[in-house]
Amino acid sequence: MKQAVYGLGLYVFLCLPPVVTLVESIMSFHMHVQMPLLIIVGILMAPFFQKKLSGFFENWNHNGVPGILLFTIILAYWMMPRTMDEALTIHAVEIFKFISLPFLAGVPLRDSWRKLGKMGKNVIYIVFSIMFGFMGWLYVAAPTQLCNNYLIVEQKTLGWGFLAFALCIIIYFIQLLFIDESEYE
Amino acid sequence: MEMAAKEIFKEKTNKALGVNPDDARLTLTYFSLAFIVLFIGGTLGLLQGLNRAGLLELPAWFNYYQVLTAHGILLILIFTALFMVGYFYAAMSHTLGGLIPSVRKMGWTALGLMLIGTAMVVITIVMDEATVLYTFYPPMQASPWFYIGLVFIVLGVWAATLGVFTNAAIWKKRNKGQHLPLLSFFAVGAFLLLFLGSIGVTIEVLMLIPWAFGWTETVNVMLSRTLFWSFGHTLVNVWYFTAISAWYVIVPRIIGGRLFSDTLARVVVILLVILNVPGGFHHQIVDPGFTEGLKFMHVFMSLSIAFPSLMTAFAMFAVFERTGRKEGAKGLLGWVKKLPWGDVRFLAPMIAMIAFIPAGAGGIAQTNNQLNQVVHNSLWVTGHFHLTVGTTVVLTFFGIMYWLIPYLTKRELTPKINKLGIIQTITWTVGMLFMSGAMHLVGLLGSPRRTSYTTYGDNATALSWDPYLFFLAIGGTLLFIGVVLMVYIVFHLMFKAPKGNTEFPIAEPEDDASTTPKWTERWGLWVVLAIAVISMGYLVPIVDLVVNAPPGSPPFRTW
């Protein structure tokens, strides 16, 4: 349960107004620091919910597929330029971000990950590297401003950030294919 | 039967005491060259210190700035790189049961590449074609051959890195289920960090070469600086990495103690690899061209490096206290008396550790905007640097020499050389106290760094710096004596010391130590996290500097 407390601490820190203002002032920090950290909050808090609502997770996320699907939908939603823009201008959307990313993406991710088989995990690595690669291309190549709140240069930076993320996933995936962790048990 | 038993016994003793002569030759060659470089660099340091204090006029054909460039590059890049490769190759040879022949070849190739590079760099500096100071970023432009020399040095470092990774990977394949021995784990971490850190500077130098040849007219100065510092600060932490590997693994054994915690040491390695590279940004905290918000976030990046250092400080002093108490120490600080102060193998790294307390604190102070503005580009920075690298790192390196060379040459450290070593350590410490202390103080008063002696037309403020600069020169002289003593000790231990058996001291874990978790070996994950953190730190400034590039700068020759 220690992890859940750390998660709560991180959540409170991320909710502090000066922190929110600072990380949202730079586009790539908004998407590539704040949002992943919110997901990590959920990942850390997951054991608490798994313990309290074990029946719920057993009924609705038996094989991990619904959870990972929910995670993917939430992430895909927050990758749209418009949603990030709205989070800055519409209060309700900002609140939704702070609820959806930890509790509808982070928590289901942790609950699903162990339940997924090797095949399922590989699909996720591939899907997300393609998705991040596509987003990278979109943000780098788009000639117009996609978000009202951020300049084109920030958009391009975010694009390169997506490509870096995609590269990280690909490297990790490839090393998983070549290194058999069980050999080092 | 008796013969067979004897053979087994011999094999066992060889395993415990022996060293592969081929591996020993490789490391000893590295060390010989490293200490020749130290001697040349130290001599240049003395000339520099005396000139800076106004006591010595350097000739026009070899001026202060040439001396500074050569002193910096020889000691900061070459000495440390040679030492690091030699030391870690010896560590791997010992802990992994000998180097694999192909890895040994990589070690020799690395040495060849580094020497070619060093020769090119030194020749261009002596010819006064590359007086660009050791930071070598534009708009000051050196001869293209200077930059090509740097490429060779980097290629040498990469060859050595490949050797370390290869040896570790093959050992892991042959020893399934076992953790890489801690010292080799440090080697993998240190070389991984060196590799990640050198990517930026390689890109920088590859941009500078066409510019230096005149094929491109201008160069993006801010981008070059950013790429340089992604390497510059990381390099400092690579040496620190090398030093703490000895603190964690060797020092406890020398004082008769045990490892504090294998897991903690490995976590420190992992954290240093992941967090380090973006820390270099604090060197640009007063540079124009970056937003305030970005600089503010980079303070976190810089300070995060302090975290594993504080863990190290805790672990080391815990080992000292535990060992002292086991030997019957009483009271709050009674264990201090139980430490083997008369053993130079302990004294040198111990002073190195103590020096790291003010050195690290000074470093933390410089990470933030306001304090950095006070000391930026003043002699304070040079003082800080000499305290961290010149004392913490180098004294640890010296401490390693007293057992590693006798181990490799199958000789012994005599009480006489031990005594001389203590004198050397004290001379070095006092010299550094004077020199680095004076630099810190006069830096606070505004004296600039990288400047030949000048009174700025007898300006009162500049004249008030003189007494401090005098102390700087006295310290520099003591340090030069220290260099001479150390070079003598190293070569004496290599060729003259009496034959005997010296142990490679590796601390054992405590009897009740918990097992090291398997996740510490997940290098794939650490590499990916390091790349993610580097991209988090550097994408924003670099894309901005490329997309909104300032007008490129033509070359400048300021000398």
C-alpha cells in the first residue's frame, strides 16, 4: 500500500496550481511530462483499487483486454491536438484530464498488464510505437498550428518527442525479442 | 594424485591471486601513458598558476591560453579516459575471470585511436592553431585537424565501450542466473553513460569540421554549446562514477569492513545513468535563447544528480561506522579513530570523499539562476572543478594505484612507498586547499576565469585579487610536487617495488545481506529510460535552437 500513498503524493503535487501552470506552459511538457506522470499516479494507486474492488476487476477485466482497451481509448483521446487545447480553455475538460488519465488509464493499465499474454503485450508495443510514430510525423510535418494555445515550434518539438517515445518503445520491444529474461533468473 | 591436488591448489590460488599477463599488460600500458600525460598536464598547470599570479611571463610562442587549452584537454579528457579504461578493464579482467581475446583487442584498438587523436590535438595546440580553450565550442575556431583529433578520441572511447559491453554480455550468457559482479556492473554503467554523453559532442564536432574547413560559412553557436554541455557535465559524472566504484567496492575491504548494500550500489549506478545527461544544461543557465520556465525545470534535472550522491555519502559513512564499531569503537564518533589513517590505500580515497562534501555542496549552489549569476565564469567555477575532479576523483585514482599496480605487476606496496604516498596525499590536499580555496574566494570577488594575469590598468578591484592569486600559485606549486611524487610512485611500483603478492581488494556482502533483486539487471529498461529522460531534457531547447536558429556565426580567431 506504500505505492498508493506515493501515488497520492504525486497526484497532489501535480494538482498544485503553480505546477499545473508551469508544466502546461510548454507543449511537450504538458503532453510528455504531465500526462505520463498522471498515468504513473494511476499505476501507483492501482494496488489500492485492486484490493478494495477485487470483485469488480475480476468481473469486468478478467483477461485484461477491456482494461487495456480502455487505456488505449483514453490515450488516443488525449493525443488529439484539440483535446489538449480544450484542457487549457475549458475547465471541465481539464478536470476530466486529471480524472481520466490516472483512474481510467493508469489503473486499468496495471491491472491488465499482468493478465495479458505475451502476444497481447507485443500487440500493445507495436500499436503504440506506430501510433506515437504517426503522431510524431503529424506534429513535425503539419504546416499549420494545430493547437491555438501553442506555437508551431512547440508543436514540432512535441512531434520529435513522440518520435523519441516511439524509438524508446521500439528499442525496448527489440531487446525483449532478443534477450530472454528467464535465462537470467 | 598428489600432483593433481597440487594442480587444483595452484589453479585455485591463481584464480584468487593471479592476473592474466595479457590483461595486465593492457592496463599497465594505459596507466603508464595516463601518468605521463598527468606529468605533462601538471607541468602546464604549474606554468598556468604562476602566470596567473603574475609571477611568470610565458613566451609569446607558448602563451597562457595555449597552456590552458593543453592543460585542460590533456588532464580532463586524456588522463581521465586512459585511467578509466585501464582501471575498468582490470576490474573486468579480475571479476569476470579474464578478458575475452576480442575484448582485449578492442582495448588495444581503443588505445591506438585515442593516441592518434591526442597527437593531432596536441600538435595543433602547440602550433597555436587550436587555442580554443578546452571547451572547444564556436565561434572560436580551431584547425579542422584539432576537431578530427577529437573524433579519433571519441572513436577510441567507443571502442573501449564496445569491449566492456561485449565482455559483460558474454559473461552473462556463460553465467546464467548470476548477477554481474558489482565492479563490472559499475564498468557497464560508467561506459554506458560515457557513450550516451558523447553522442551530443560528436554531433557538435561533426558540425564544426566542415565549418573549420571553410565548406560551410557559419555555425549555430547556441546549438553547439548545448550539444557540448550535454557531454561536458556528463563526463564529470563519468569520472565520479569511476571513483565511487572504488569507494563502494574497494574501500570497505581495505578498512576490513563489508559492502554496505549491493542493491543500493546498483541503484546508484542505474540512477546515475538515467538522470545524468540533461544535468549539463545548468552550464547554460545564464545563456540567452532559453525560456525561464525551461531553465527552472532544468534545475530539477541538475539537482536530481545530487540524489544518488547523497545516497553514496550515506552508504560510505555507514560502512565506516559499522566497521569501526565492530572493532570496538565507543561513543558517537569513536569509530573515526579506528579507521586505518596510516594506510595510503585508505587515506587517499577518504580525503577524496571528504573533499566531495564541500565540492558537491558548491555544485548544488551553482545549479540555480541567482547564485550562478554571482559566480558564472569566475574563478569560483575553476575552484569547484579542481575540488570535484582534481581532488575527489583524482585522489581516488591515486588511491587505486597503490594496490592495483602491485597486483598487476605481482609486486608489493612497501612501508616506505606507503609513507611517501601519505606525504604525496597530504601535499596534494594542502596544495588543493590553497589553490581551490583561493579560486573559490577570489571568484566570489569577481575575478574571471580563463584569463591571463592582468591588473586591468591597475584597477583597484583587480589589484585586490592579487593576494588570493598568490595563494593560487603556492597551491599550484604544491600540486606540481604532488604530481612528481605520484608519477615517481607509479613507476616505482611498476618496475622497482619488491616482488610479492598483492590482493585485488573486493568487499564481500554482509552475512545477513538481502539478495539483490533481479530487476537491477534490466539494462534494456535503463537504456530506454535514459533515452526518454535525455529527450525530455533536450528536445525542447534543441528543436527551438534549430527551428528558430539565430544567425549563424562566422569563425573567430581571438589569438
